[in-house]
Amino acid sequence: MTQPTPLSVIILAAGKGTRMKSTRAKVLHEVFFEPMLHHVLKTVAPLQPQQSLVVVGHQRDDVTNSIKRFRAETVLQEEQLGTGHAVLCCQQTLSDPAATLLILCGDTPLLRSETLRDMLEYHQTRRSQLTVMTTLLDNPSNYGRIISDADEKVRAIVEEKDADSEQKKIREINAGIYCVQAGFLFNALSRVGTDNAQKEVYLTDIVAIATQNNIAVERYLNPVATDVLGVNSRVELAEAHQELQLRRNRDLMLHGVTLHSPSNTAIAAGVSIGQDTIIEPGVRITGSSRVGQNCLIQAGAILHDCLLGDGVRIAPYSCLTQKEMTSSTSVPPHTRDSVP
């Protein structure tokens, strides 16, 4: 059996994100208490890539400083000349020219590690040169469409701005996530032009180049469309936050925590909550807080970096920072207590 080639990851994070209406780099906008780029880096970490490259451009110093704690290198894209150009900027930095590359965007905080692992295994099992992640949307506006032939084989990806009226009716969209062999990728990108509405080097054009050279393009159809949706506006930022919050709260409930109103309860990923603790609506718990078993956190309470023993009672609308409470103690309503 052929051994899989080493994995390297390329994360595209150089864009301005004009629809965010912000001077801040899009990938640094926070979703569920941390920048969306951090979510993507945490998602790829369990895959144990030999190298993770983050392509930076707009606000490059801020983005670079933001990810210093991660095992990742930055690659500069001086001018934003398209996704294909961004990937080309990585060619000289890649340590293994024969690697399998996982390419994704830094504005997809809802991606799950298991989804990427499944896609990678599919790519390797099929011994594919190029695998594209797709999904189906009822409203595919703003996404590139998957063009298939009569045998349902992927033939091309057409971007929204270049699509005709019939192509825009296609519901299968490009998720912007690729598994591709490095040798094929850079050979194909060297042949991509800028004959499109944006006058940019599109990464998606490697699909058409593959089919023109009788190289089969595999599709990995993700049935959970929410996972692959990118964040391009403040509205989508809020939707992504809500989705991650609901995932987190569902996990807590499955592990024995009672949440009276999961949709408006915010508990950060780094917080631990003991079994049989009850959390009322409007509670926010962040930082490295630890809450013991059989606690009651009442409506509107805000806790940050707090340590609560078992059986602690926090009355409504209390705001505590770096507060340590021993078991079976309580605070009255509207308590304000923080370490200076």
C-alpha cells in the first residue's frame, strides 16, 4: 500500500474583507471570544501537519502578532492578486515540494477537524491529485459554482462574478477547501491567467486545467453546509458566533450541565463546568474560569477567570473577575467584585 505523503497546510488570510466595513483585518474579527483565524488554526492542529503557512497581506503585522502562539509561519502576499497568486507565494517556503497540501481560508471558523480529516482520508484513498470540498446551498449567491459533466464528474469551478444565468442556478458550491498534490498544484498555477472579471489569478482555475489534462478531480461533498460557510459581513459574524455558542452549549448539556436558555448563554471554550450545575438565562462565563459541581449561576451573571468550588451560588446580575470562592458559599444579587 502506498504511504500517504506528508501534509502541509496553507491558510489564506491576506484579504481586506471590504464587506466587514472595518479597518481591522477580517480574519482578526472575533467569533465566540477569539479571532476567526485562531479557530481555523485550532481546527487544523489535530491533523498534525508538518508545516502550516498563513498567507498575510492586509494588516499583516497585526495578523502575524496575533498567531505567534501557534505552530505556523506567515508568508507575505504583497499585492492581493487573487487566491491562486496567494498560494504561489508559498511555493518557496514549503519544506516538502512533494507534500499533500490542504488549502483553506482563514474566515471559516465553523470548520470541524473531523471534516478535514475525512476529506484528507478520502483524497488519499482515491489517490487523487486534486480533491475539492463542495456543499449544497438553497441560496448559493456569492459562491463559486461546481460545473459537472453528464457523468457528474467535476469539470470546472465558475466564480459568481463570471457565471452566466444558468450557472447561477447551480446549488452545488465550492467550499474553498482543497486537498492537492504540490507538484500538480504549482505546475497548474503557473498556467493560470487573469482572464476573468476580477483580473486575478483564481485558485479555482486549477480544476479546469486538471480536466483538460485528463486528471480526475474528486469532490468531497460535505452534507453540513453550515460548517463551510465563510464570514464576510457583520451579519455572518453574528451567525457564526451563535452557531459556535450552540455547539459549545450542546456539548455542556450532554456532559451533565443544565442550561435554561442555551441560545443566550455564552460559555467560552476554555471554561470547565461541573456536573449538575444549573445555569440560568443570560449568563456569560469566560477566560479560564472553573465552576464546580452542583453550582447555581443565576440570570445575567458575568464571570471571568473565576474559580468556584462545588455548591457555589451566584445571585442574579453579579459581575465577578478573578474571584475565588470555596465550596457552598454565595454572593448576593448585583455583586461587583474583581481583583485590581
